[in-house]
Amino acid sequence: MTPRFLLRDFTEAERPAFIAYHADPRCLALSGPDEADPKHSHRLFQTFRDWTSEQPRRNYQLAILQRQEPQALVGCCGLRGAGCEVGKAELGIEFAPDYWARHGYAIEVGRALLEFGFGDLGLQEIYGVTVDANARIARLAEWFGAEAVATRSGAAWMSARGWNETEWRITRGQWRRTAA
């Protein structure tokens, strides 16, 4: 939980709002062509639901809901450790396009995820991967003290748009210095 948001596992009640914002042309502008298919969003949502029963749990993809009534879905966020070395996880934050201009929201949610990862989960390193055309993510990563550690060619759809993929990383020590 944050001052403005409830972060929790998805329920079926959030499926329609999740599917709707994923179909928004603004959201699709930074996505690959496969992600435009509504079936992709339904599969993704179901994957998030399935992760809640993993034992041991390595993936957390949480709904971001407004705390005040009605508790509208404004996006999702997560730490995904499956496929990562022990002590590492991938961070992701996604807001519905209507909430993109609210940088403070992303800082609030990002801070909660980093505290959860480095505190509760005992992670040593958290990283994120994004298309380099997403300036909002670059600004957010730098605000938290993350460093760009790699830039590489992304998927074909990225290259066709002249974009690359950037990987960001923050260690527990960097976070402690930034959060202090």
C-alpha cells in the first residue's frame, strides 16, 4: 500500500479495465504488433493470476488501484524473479494512458516496489528493460538512482521504428544511498 494506491494481486474484477487500457492506441504505440491482439492481453492477465499460486512465489504482478472509492484500476506493477539469478528480479510499472502525465504516481509505486524487493524479498539487484523511446521510464529510473547498463537491438518491431532496448539496474546499496 502507498499513500494513494492499493497494490495487490489481480482479481477477475480488474480484467475488463486491464483489457481496455491495453487496447488504447496510446498504450499500443510503445508495443509490438502481437500485443495489439486482445487475446494477448487476456493471456497476460491470466498469467498474472496464475502467479499468485506459485510455490515458491517468484513473480509478483500487482494491480495498482486507487485507495479511495471507487477503487479504479490505474495500472499494474511487479517484480518478476523467475528465470533470474537468486537475489535478482525484473521490475515493471505500467499505468493506463490516462495516468501517464502523473510522474509522482510512478515514483510512489516504484518506491513501494523497491522497498518490497530489497526489504521483504531480500533482493540484491533489481533491473528493468524498456524501449529507449520511453523517456518517462528513463527519467524514473534515474530518479531512483538506477543506471543504464546496456543498450541493445530489441525485437524487430523496435528496430523498424529506430528504437533500441535499454536495461536499467539498481543494487540494494544504490537504493539505500538514494532512499536515505
